[in-house]
Amino acid sequence: MNEQDFSNRIEYFVACIGAFAERYTLTNGQAYRYLKRFAGLDFLDEFYDIEHTFSIEEAIDDLTKICQRNGGGLG
């Protein structure tokens, strides 16, 4: 992965964490910890090539489903 790809991926992660926090009225830190604990960040990393082509709202819907499948209670 080149530096630009890495930078784009980080920017996307930050945007998703912020949007997730906003949807569920969490701080960015709370959203990050929740997404990390319930495998949302792993999902974003593994499927970045596909997920980043969707709207942020669709990505947050997907993150919500993944986290619920892994024991998360939001949604």
C-alpha cells in the first residue's frame, strides 16, 4: 500500500467513526472503542475496497449490523 492509499484509508476510517458517533450520540472516543470491541474496525479494514464506494450512511448501516452480530447493543 502506498502512502496515498494509506492516507485515504485513515481519512475514511476517521469519517466513519465520526459519522457513527453522530448517529448514536457518542463521542468519537466512545465510537472508536465500540467499533474496535465489536469488530467494526476490522470489518472496515478488510472490506475497505468495497465499503468506501458506498455512502457513509450505508457504511454506518453495515458497521451497525457487523457490531450487532458480534455482541454490540447499538442499533
